[in-house]
Amino acid sequence: MDHDVRDLAAPGLRRALGTLDATLLTIGAVIGTGIFLTAGDVIRALPHPWLALGAWLAGGLISLAGALSYAEMGAMYPRAGGGYHYLREAWGTLPAFLYGWTCLLVIMSGGVAAIAVGFGEYLGAFVPALSSRDILWAVGGWRVNGAQATAVVAILLLTWANIVGVKSGARVQNFFTFIKLGAIVALVGFGLAAGHAIESVPIPTMSLSQLVVALGMALVAVLWTFDGWYSPTFTAGELRDPSRSLPRGLVAGLAIVIVVYLVLNWVYMKALPIATLAQTPRAAEGAAAALFGAGAARLVAAAVSISAFGCLAATVLYSSRIYQPMAADGVFFRSVAAIHPRWHTPVPALWLQGVWAIALALTGGYTALFTYVVFGGVLFHVATGLALFRLRTTRPHAERPYRAWGYPVVPALFVLGMLLITLSTLFVAPRESLLGLGLIAAGLPAYAWWRRSAAASP
């Protein structure tokens, strides 16, 4: 059954966000700590400047293809929850539930925990009592360090900021996104003005099969650094004009991120020899130290800390929107369907996500869970990309305020890119990939239980 936009706004949610909010949310959700850390992984897989930059550009274009595909479905079904609705409309309630289940279990909540602890780790470089080396308390074998405690405080603060209104949550994330962009512009500007030249190295000799494997390994790092590009689709139910703001915010935000990533990598390669960059775990700090000294590296560490907090603000805002529609569909705790009558936000969903993310941060469980769920998480992107083709086939006459540019080639490139990551992950970590599928399959009995409970309810 096709739905009207007015019917799809969840009761009580307020359409208070515009195109600028959607654009900044895209930027804020994507640019966290990854771009400051993963350049070495990419250049190690493809040890040549132009090959590495080509991988970054390819990853950006694949993500942009995904954004164009998701934008069409987001304009069709402009509800808070994003991919949950696209999967449900195309493939049914069970695949949609398994996606939401996995998001809560680790993809989103684990992401919140990981980003929060990463923020605490960087903040600990300036406040030693908050570092991961400082154990605050220990009970038996359970220890909590300063970075974990910082993570808890950050999650609570940002959860509360989003509880009291979507606009207040957006203001916090918008502010930190502007700050991080300013810091990146400063690093890029000074780096390009430094006058260093990129080291000239020979193109590595590889067979076609070796090049494909190397490109696959590089793209895994690149595409996970681009992860979060779909964030505005989760808040579509709170956009004033989703048919315009959603595609514009996705495309504009990703275009800015692609440019940022390319010029940052250019600066890294100007500052450091290729072999050195390949072995540098913190590329931005290493580049700043090489160009301007240790003091500049410390400033970059501060910028990364701000970037991590901004990314955390964006992730808390968008990821909490998936659980309310699940509950409204009768496949989750019924209380989570509630929208606060005064603040017009999904308060139970925000607290549920926040408490579970805190538990993951305090136990360190997000690291193992993240490894296990990578394979299954990318499979959901494949299923969601294919949902566009299914909806075009099964609902050819449905109203589409926005139609994906370049269909069917562009969406097909996105699906193929996600399949490449799936196969690469399966090849590199087969045991973890199968365990990830096991975590997803654990949602099957939960789904059956909630369906029976919903059927038994009056």
C-alpha cells in the first residue's frame, strides 16, 4: 500500500529541520575520527599517491550513488527510521526488523559507544586523568578507565540535548560540524601553503588479481570512513520539506566530504613520504608534526577530539529514530513507540539507545561486536540498494517526488560496491563474518515473540 507524506509523520514528531540541517548532519555523521586515522591503511594497500587518491574518489562516488538511491526512497517514505521503512516496503517486516535489531544490538549503539570512547581517548591526551591509562575504579575483573567515564558523560549529555527537542540536538551537532570544518580548512590551507611536494614513487607492479584484492582492501577502509552518509534518511520524518531537503542535504553533504577527504589525503602525502605514511596510525597528527612541529600535532589532536564529539552528536541524533517505528509496527517494546507530547522527540528510544551504548562503552563489548557485525551490516546496504529496484518494479505508479539520478546504472554501482566490501570482509575475516550473521539470526526468536505479543494484544 502506498502512503501519503502526511500519514507518514509519526504522531508528535515535529518537522523542524531544513536543508542546511540535513547537509550538516551528513557532514557531521561522516567526518569523525576515520579520515584522521585511516590514510595509512589505504596507502599501505595501494602504495602510490594516484592509486590511493583514486580509491578515495571511488569510495566517495560509491557512497554518493547510495545517497542518490536512498534519497528516492526517502522522498517516497519520509518517516523517521530511514532504511527500516525501505526494507519493510520492499521485502517485508522481517528483514526490516532484523535491520533494526542489528542497529540496536551493535551497528548504531556500538557506533555511539565506539565514537564516545574515541572522544574520551583523544580528550585524555589533554586531561591525563581522563585517559584510558587511568583506571578510575575496579570491581573484580571489571575496570573502568577515564576514557570510558568520559564516554558515559558525553552520551548522557547528548542524549539529553536530543530529548529536549530535535532542534536543540541539531544545533549542537551543527555547531561542532562548523568547528571541525574550520579546523580542517586551517590544516589544509597551511599544509598546501607549506610548499612540500608529493614524493615521486614508481607505480607498483601488480597482476590484475593482485590489483583487485588491493583495491578491495583499500575500499573497505575508505567506505567505512564514509559510513554515516545515510544519516538524514533517519530524520526524514523531521524534515520540513523532505522531498527537497533530503536529496539536497545528502548530495551537498557528501560532495563536501569527498572534497575534504581528497584534499586532506593530498596534504598527508605532501607532508610524509609514502612509506612513512603507510606506517603512521594517526596520519593527521603525523603530517602536522612533519610540517609544523609537535605543537601543531597537539592542535590537530584537539581538532580530532572536537570532530569525534561532533560525530557523536550526529550519531545520537539520527540513529535513535529507527526504534520508534519498529515499536509502532508491533515488533518491538510498545513503550518505545511513544513521542514526548512537549518535546516531540522519541524519548524512550533515545534512553534505550543511550543506556545500551553506555553498557557497551563500559564493558568494551562494542569492539568485538563491531568486528562480528561488519559483514551483516554491509549485507543490509545491499538489501536496501536492491529495494530501490524492487519498488520500481512492484510500485511503478507510486508517487516519487525525487527519482534517483542515473537509474539503473548508478544504484547498481552502489550495490556492486557494497557486494565488494561483503566479499572482501568474508575473505579477510570469515569467522567474524559468520558470527555477525549469527547475531542477526538471534533476532528471529525475538521477532516471533513480538509478533505473537502484538497478535495477542487487544
